[in-house]
Amino acid sequence: MCRWIAYRGEPIALEHYVTAPKHSLIEQSQRALEAVASVNGDGFGLGWYAGHDEPGLYREVRPAWSDENLRHLCRHIRSHLFFAHVRASTGTPTTRPNCHPFAHGRWMFMHNGQIGDWSLIRRKVEALIPDAFYKSRVGTTDSEAVFLAILGAGAEDDPVAATCDTLARLTEMVRQSGTREPLRFTAALSDGQNLYAFRYVHNGSANTLYYREGGANVVMASEPLDTERDYWKPVPPAHAIVARAGQPVELRPFPQDARLAAE
Amino acid sequence: MCRWIAYRGEPIALEHYVTAPKHSLIEQSQRALEAVASVNGDGFGLGWYAGHDEPGLYREVRPAWSDENLRHLCRHIRSHLFFAHVRASTGTPTTRPNCHPFAHGRWMFMHNGQIGDWSLIRRKVEALIPDAFYKSRVGTTDSEAVFLAILGAGAEDDPVAATCDTLARLTEMVRQSGTREPLRFTAALSDGQNLYAFRYVHNGSANTLYYREGGANVVMASEPLDTERDYWKPVPPAHAIVARAGQPVELRPFPQDARLAAE
Amino acid sequence: MCRWIAYRGEPIALEHYVTAPKHSLIEQSQRALEAVASVNGDGFGLGWYAGHDEPGLYREVRPAWSDENLRHLCRHIRSHLFFAHVRASTGTPTTRPNCHPFAHGRWMFMHNGQIGDWSLIRRKVEALIPDAFYKSRVGTTDSEAVFLAILGAGAEDDPVAATCDTLARLTEMVRQSGTREPLRFTAALSDGQNLYAFRYVHNGSANTLYYREGGANVVMASEPLDTERDYWKPVPPAHAIVARAGQPVELRPFPQDARLAAE
Amino acid sequence: MCRWIAYRGEPIALEHYVTAPKHSLIEQSQRALEAVASVNGDGFGLGWYAGHDEPGLYREVRPAWSDENLRHLCRHIRSHLFFAHVRASTGTPTTRPNCHPFAHGRWMFMHNGQIGDWSLIRRKVEALIPDAFYKSRVGTTDSEAVFLAILGAGAEDDPVAATCDTLARLTEMVRQSGTREPLRFTAALSDGQNLYAFRYVHNGSANTLYYREGGANVVMASEPLDTERDYWKPVPPAHAIVARAGQPVELRPFPQDARLAAE
């Protein structure tokens, strides 16, 4: 049960969304409103693209609210596409490699949710990761494993299809494991140019996800960052939201097989 | 606005009060009930006496709730007199030297509260610290400065008088500084044999303090640690509570000058 | 290339070996003499048995030499059997779960060395871990994986045989992976009563290991802790050293199959 | 005994000097060549100017060599004027507020050295800090206190004079304290446009300081960052080096009173 934001648009300082708004991500780290866990103090992370193909990362195990470095970086780093994430652990340890976002080459990923009873299906999910990507597994979270599985499923060619395929496989694994624990997947993915987000659930209710457009800019967030709630549109469950550079935001229902698997 | 517990009695494992009870200190670090700040995630500390005159300390900047070391230490360390503290900063940075408890020789101290507008009187309070103790100031909190001032005021001879005298001086400093910020002082002090605690305020309401006796054992806490609230007695404001080894707990009103200063 | 010590004998304070001697483990963390990496600043750990079947652990990512908590704990914790380890990473991140020692139930383990080219055989080694133990894999090191593999190979019944069998398998994996990177394994294992250590290598020279006996007490260390080098006996390569409670220390050559595999 | 670099010139990525060169600052954190302490593992910091009057800061207590965040930031942050520092503590704790560089408004400062026996003159040095700057003292190092004293001595009007005046006062304080401990001051100061560095000692030998010019760019460092030692010129003791924007680098001997005080 984490909170995150993702931005794509004109280059801006990260503070614009991470630290400055009334209900900024930092504020949400102490007092989230639409989550089971109101405190997200088990580490945090920033990821941003600027001048290189691969993203920059800053991840720390301390709570976001007391990190002086975070305020400095959000004020001094500008980017056209960035992620920020505050973590409430579902069981894995609070270490930097377990903090989101995760990066591999030019791809970046972050996740809010859980993958069923992780102890039951961890090995099967890790087996989805091709050898070429397994050496990048430096942490132990379900989220990182799913990211590498998505890359292995062909994100380079079609990130939405690779994600939906992986979710269909995960759903089947959770179902077969016999648990009643949910598969909750509210996540963002990017290659540095385009921004993709997903809202999906199997067993239970989907974690919240909103987006707000303004001209060529779009920001996506677990919870609205300000009190102008009319501007924030919810993403329906079992939908992807695609924000390609230079194109209007597009909502896409998941393909039939993923939806079926989720029924 | 922190939370703390202090114990004196038969040697027990620290987990008995720090991690095990329903509303344990660790639980209070995430969901304090009787405090303005419900999250106490700006570091924590343990201090305990066992086999040496001076106490052992374990202090960390991470939140108490996710610290694996803390659970191990609370399970494996036994003591007849120990302190535990979870911190919600009132402005000073989250560093280990700013975490409670503080120790000097055989003395140990921890504090919940604030000393007026610290930026206005910091230099005056630091000037109360004798040179011999000033080299032990390794952090920047108001709490550590007050501890060293109390030692300088003669804690070795009469810890209650030294504390009350220091509070009278602090009250006068806060008053003269012109602030409306409160002086809140709910604190514990020990020499390894006897346990002293204090509840005091100038400008506003006093932070809560309770104690529970059982035979020769006494535990003091910012909030009751369990649901048997009838066993937990509140300490009245402007009172010290003295738990000497081998003697029943004694409540003492502050001397007139301290009370007058607080009016 | 880490440094470690292990002690079994009369209960003593950990400081006796960890922080006090002239060439203590803390000193070795800054200036190791018999290692390729003279600085061991990538985290450290303590593990000790006292009053419970399972050991207590204290692990931190900061260097041992500047950790105030470590000095306090070494002074205040007494144990009849304890481990201490300073880490120089061979590639995996500096996180607490990647710091030694590792514990599972009443078993504790620490390691100095490397397991060939870890990226080539990681999956195969992880496959050695039975499901029942895999959920305890909270880090990503080769060392933790090997520990859980040893437990899975029957350490409960015969810890020396389980370790030698696992080393034979690892040797075969490293050989088949085609790497010239060594398998270096200088490690300690305990169930809380008995202490076992191992010195083994495939491809290259074995990391150093010494022991010193005094009455019923034995201390094992990567490097002698003091200048009385005559009292420190080296453990030969391909040997286990067994220090059972109440029995003299015993050196055992590895069984033929492990030695053959290592030729 | 720390190591640092400072750069002013055309905007470049920080990695150009901090992480990439053969004898980069990160390399020096493990294997400094011209220092008493060859390991600088007691925290580190970056400070850079980019788009704001005040600098950005990133400071951490972990060693620089294992910090993944540091590598990301050095790769993704570009600046026309930046500082980087690896710390070997002379006694104060390893906390973020004790790590260099220090910032106040648009001013930034870092230091390699020590101020005599700090415990003897700490109060006198802190008394040099005007009230307006004292509230910015968030750590406990000698270095931070000297920085705030320099600001109080008029750095805004004449940073070289303010530094030399402060050094004259410090020299007198050290002399009167009766210690034989040296006052070593090899430091850098900037307002975001101009870069000033100083090499000074009282009692003993001055810490090393070099600079290398190339066109409009200048880099200053405790030790040469590469093997082209001919390009690195040493700064003589009791000299300031002034690198104003758009002007050639200028070496200035300290004024007579400072030199006299140092004799």
C-alpha cells in the first residue's frame, strides 16, 4: 500500500508535484487519505529522465518527510518525465534495492499493491524472468520481480501487451496458489518518452489511481495532489492509461484474456 | 511530541514493554492516541542498565516499526531499568545524536516536549551547561541541552531539585523570549538505580504521563501500553514521580518557585 | 573479502574480541593485513546466543568503525557463543539483509569469500534451497543462498556433512559455469551449542583462518586479533574445525569427494 | 583529514570529476595517497549550483564508494560550480548535518582539516557566530562553526578578508588554548558565481591543495585526480586562490596579520 505520482510533459522541477502541493506526495507519506495504510514510511524513491537514455534514481530507506536530500533534489532537478514513490512495505525489508522506482536500461517502473501471498508464488514469478534480466534483480520485492518479468515479456515491443500478458500469468498463479490474498497492481512504466500506467485487481478492490491533464502535460497519482478534485479523473479498474509524447492521453481497457482471468 | 516508556523493577526482557503489548511503544510509533503527532517516525532509541554503571544505548534514525535490530535487541536484552523512546521531531534533524535517550556517565535522560521557541533561547540554555559537560553535547536538540543543564545544576546530589531548578530557569527564559510557544517537559531521568520522571508545562497543556505499579516493579509511559486502563494512573502536571530501588513509588508536587514560574 | 571472528566458551562480553584487542575486528575493518581488500566498510553484523534458542542479530550498513551502537552492544552483551563480521562486498548491494551473520531458527552462519561468478550460477544455487527455507531468503547475497542450501542439505543432522556436500555441489556448478573466478569459502556455522568453521577453495588460494584455544574457550578469526601470533594456529585448506561444547577442538579434513571436486 | 574537489567553469556533469577519473574523489575515499587517513568513509556530500541562487545539497553518512545514489546524481546533475567532499572524522559523529558541504543562503563551504583541540575552543568559536546565523547551526562540527563565523565576519562584502580575519582569530584562540594540536584549514567557499579556496596551517604542515586550469575552467582538489601531475599546480601555504567568473585564476598571499599570527 504505497503512494506514487508520475509526470510527463514540459520539463519542470520535481518539487512542483513531489513536495509543494497541499496534498503532495510527501504529505501523503504521513497522511494518505485513500489507502489502508495511512503512513508510507518504509522508504521512498525518485526516478527522472534528463539528458541520458537511462533514468537517474534516488532511493532511501528513511521516511520521505524528514529527508533533507529529497527536498534539495526536488528543487534542483528538472525533468520532462519523472516518478516519485513513498513505500509502505507489505513484508519485504526496508532496503534501498527494495524501494521504487526500479530501472533497467531506459525502462523505469513503480508499483502500488501486492502479488497475492508472495511467499507462495515467489519462485514461479522469479522463473518468469529471463536470465538476461535476472542479474538485475538486486532486491527481493514482488514489484521488482514483476517489472523484470514484464521486460522479459516484450515491453520493448509493446509495453501494454507485455504488462497485460504478465498480469494474466500472475492472476493464474495467484489463483492456483489457493490464497485469498489479492493481486493488486497499480503501476507506472516508462521508456523515457512515453508514460504508461495500469490499474488492475484480482480478489478485492483496486487501489486508486487518478490523472490530471493540462495542455501537453499529464500527472498521474494514487491520490489527487490538491483540492481541485474536479480536475482529477479516476482510471477505471482493468484499464491502462497511455501518455505518449505529443499525443493526447488514451484510456485502454485491458484485453479480454486479462479481464477474463480477473473475473 | 514523542512517546516513551521507562521501567524499573525485576530484570525483564525489553520486549515485555517495547514490542509485545497491544499498544506497545512500537505500535505507538505508528498510531499514538493521546498526542498531536500520531506518527513518531523520526528516529528512536533504547537505553538500559546491565552489569555496568553506565547504560547501553541503541539509537537509530529509521522508524522503530521497521527496524529488525530493535526487535532482536528487545528480545535478547534484559535489564532492571530501561528507557525506550520514539521520536517526532520538533525541528532538529533526524540524526542518531539527536535521538533519545541521552547518556552521560551513569546518568540517562529522555524527553517528550519542547522548550518554547528553541531558536530564541538556544544560546541561553546552552550557556547553562558547565564546560565539563559541554564536550558531551554531540547533538543539537533542546532535550540534550536541558539534560546537560540538569546535570550541571547538581543532579548528582539531588536530581529532583536540579530538574526543578532548571525548569524554573527555562520557564523564565521562555517567558522573557516573548514567545507563545509552550515549554513542555515530560521526561525521565535515572542514575541506574533510581528512576525519576517529571510532568510539567508552561504555556498550554502538559503532555500525558502514566504509571503502573505491580509489586516492586513500575513502568511509566506516555500512553497506557494495554487496555487495562484502570491500572494506569496519570501523573498530575507539575509533579515528579520518584521510584527508588526498594521503595514504593512517590508522587511529589513541584516546589513553589517552579509552580509560581509556571503560573 | 570480509573479516570475521567466532567465539565459543565461557560467557564474556563481546567487546573482549570485537572492539578491545590491538588488532580487533573493528581495527581490521579499516586496516586488514591478510586480505586483498584492506577496507571492510560495506556493512557489518553481530550475532549472539543468550537465553533463547535462536540468536540475536545486529546488522548495519554503516562501517563498523564509526558505529556508536556497536560499541555499546559489544560492551553490554555477554554470550557463550557469538559471531562478528565486517563486510567488503563482492558486488551485491550494501543492505542490512545482505550483511552477515544470517540466522534461521537456531542456526547462524557467516562467510568470507565468493561463489565463483555469482551471476552465472545464482539461479542454480537458489534452486538448491528447499521451499521451506526459500521464504527466509530476504537478501540477495551468494552467502545467504549457500547458508539456506546447507540447511536444506541436512545441517540439522550433520552440519559438517551438509556443508561439505553443498561445497561439492557448488564446486561442480562453478566448474561447469566455465568461469575462472574462485569459489572461496571460509565460513562459520552454529546451532547455539557447537561451533563449526570451514576453510575451502576451488580455483586459487584459500582465505586465511586461524583459531586460538584457551581452556574451554576457543576463538576463530580471519586474522589473529593480537600480536601473540604463536598462540594462533592456522586452519589448513579443505578442513573443518569443530568446537563442540565440552569437548576439545577437532580439525577434520574434508571428505574425499569434496577434495576431489576441488582438485 | 578529508578529501575534496571544487569546480567552476562551463556546465558539466559532476561525474566528470567525482566518479570518472582514475584517481577520482570516490577512489580517494578508499585510497587517498597524500593524507594521514587513507580511508575517507565517514560520510560524504555534494553541493551544486543550477538554476537557483542557493545550492543543492546531497549528503549521506554511508561511504561514498558504495552509494548508488551518488553515482546516479553525479551522472545526471550538471553544474557550472560544484563541490564534492569525502569525510574522515576528527571526532564529531557521522551524521548528515556534520557532512560537508555546508550551505547558507547562496553561500557554500567545505573544509579539510581541524581547528586545534576542538573541545578546548568550541564555545569561543561558536561565540563568533552572530545570532542571525546561529540558528543555521544544525550540526556540531568545527567546520560548520567556522563557516558561520566567516559569514558573520562579512563574507558577503569580501569573502577573502572575512576568511583571513576569522583564521587570525582562530589562530589566536588555538594559541591561547595551550594545545599543540594544529589548526589546519584547506577549504573552499562560493557564492554561486565565484570560487575561493584557502590553504593555511598553524602548528604543523598544511594539508595539500592543487588546482588545474583549462581555458575558462578550473578544478581544485586535495589530490590530483589523474596521472597528469604536471598540469596540477600546488597552492602554497597561507595563500588564497580566487577563481572569479570570467577572470583568470589568481593566487593571493594571506595578509600580514594572518601570516604573523601563524608564525
